[in-house]
Amino acid sequence: QVQVAESGGGLVQAGDSLRLACAASEHSYLPYTVGWFRQAPGKDREFVSAIASNGRYVYYADSVRGRFTISSADTKNTVVSLQMNNLKSEDTAIYYCAATLKQSLAGIREALTYDWWGQGTQVTVSS
């Protein structure tokens, strides 16, 4: 069973930066597709960013494009980071990392695509 764990959340002020990390516990023959999602109080979980299994394609929600950057530390995407700059109060949420061994780009923005999820890490941005 693959375990996914996030780290790096915290309390910051508007305009600050945070770097989240996601680690998958199992080394696989295939690379992971990894996504970040977030859920704010009273709202549905929403897509934030994703990196394709080949590492060549990255995706962002419109609300974070230009401020957030997803990257991988290895070719199998077992350690994936989300650099968040110029944070805004509306970025406050629990951030979840998710992974799958599906290699297709189809549905990469959809939560149902992912098979393994972390417990989430809280990001709070004070204005």
C-alpha cells in the first residue's frame, strides 16, 4: 500500500512564501502522477496543481498560476514540492497531496483520478 505524506504547512502573512513537500512511500517501476488539491472551510476540495508522470507537463489552477510552482526531486516523482509565493488569504486551506500510477494525462485535474492521498497539511495566510 502506497502511503503519501505532506509536510511544510504553517501560518504566514499575506505576501509570504511556503514550500510544501509530498513524499510517496513506495518506489515504483513506473513514475507517479502527483497532484495537489486544497479544501477551505465550507468549500469543496479543489485542484491546485499537478505534475505528469513523465515530469514534462505541469498544470495549475488559474487562481495560483504565476504564484505557485510544482516540481519533482526525482524521475519517479516520489518527492514533489509545491512552492507557494505571494500567498493570499484566499489560499488558506488544508492542502492535500495525491498520487497515482496512471500514466495518462486525462483527468489529471480530477480528484477521482488519484488512488492515494495524504492526510493534508494546514496552510493559513493572515491578511
